[in-house]
Amino acid sequence: MRKRTPTEIETTVLLKARRRCCVCFGLKRDYSMKHGQIVHIDGRHDNNSVDNLAFMCLEHHDQYDSRTSQSKGLTTNEVRHFRKELYEVIDLNWKQPIIIGDAQTPLDKSTDDFSEYYEREGEFESAELQVQRLPNGNVKVTGLALWGKTLPRGPNIGELDFEAEIKGNRVTFSDGSLGDEEYRLELLFKKDRLIATEKLVGGYFGMNVSFGGEYTRIK
């Protein structure tokens, strides 16, 4: 039976990678968020040191786990090198000032600057929202929510990707594409957190997946 990676170590790896796949970045400079899993680089599932763990998208995780002698797959040294490059870029980008139109906002984060990464983490479910202020004054919101992280076949997944007008410190998104019922999400921005209020519609995300709740602003 596999030994589960301790939650605090898992969280450390997810925050260091910001859910970016180190292989996608290393091979293609793809810096976008991915559905993925934490990989034990040396293949030993009892070795849960942070140095032995990396976040990979599902495709590259499958490729890495199915390495054979028939072809030259990814090596452990490659993965460690890609991970190092990714962490360096993430660390650099997260320290940069945020550009809003022609104005530059320093990272002391004034209360009207919503461009940031927000996260809520539970033992069984989690969600993250990335908010970017656009030159036109709107915000672009992308998100990933998981339910059932300990399920044998992996969690149910939900994704968000929308642009909306911000009014005061609130953003509202709605989608009636599923028929009579309308999915609705309201984001209320606080100084160091975000409150998401949601009207769910059955079938909009994976079963039991929700973006509702209180998020912490990751600095």
C-alpha cells in the first residue's frame, strides 16, 4: 500500500510549482496552469522529501511513470533541472511589480489591486483562483477546483476561465449555457483574502466540485 504524501509537504510542492508542470515548462516553456499530480522523481513512494517531488501534468506524469528500455524517456536529472528552472522563473515573476495599463503597482498590494493568486486547501478538496487585472479595467479569472483528492482514481475536477467587469471590490460571473438554470459566482475581494459565493448547477463541474468558500491570498 502506498504511503500518502503528508499534506504539509504536498502543499509546499504545489505552492512552489503553482500547479505548473515542470516538464511542460522545460520542454516547451509552457507556463500555464495544468491538471496534474505530484510525482516521486526517484519512483520511491516512501521518499516524500520535497527534493524528491515535482508537479507534472497528467500527460507527462503518465509518460514518466511508464518509462521503458525501448525508448529514451525523461531522466530524473532532466526532471530535476526542469523543476529548478521552473521554480526560479516562478520566484522571479511573483516578485515583479504588477502592470495595470500604463500604471505600475508595487507589491505592497494596495486594496484595489486584485491581481494575484488565491487558494483554499482542505484534506479532501481544494481550489485555486488566479486573477489578472486587464488594461481595459476588467479582470480575467482562471481557476481549478478538485473534490476527492484521496480517491483511488483521482479527484473530480472543475475549471473556470472568464473575463468580467469589476464593480467596487466585486466580480460576478454567470453562465446559462446548460439550459434553464444559471450558474453564478460572485467574488468579493478583501485585503488578504477572497470570498466566493456560488450558485451551483448540476453537471456544470465534476460531481461535488465547488469554487465557493474563503480563499487566502498567496503573497
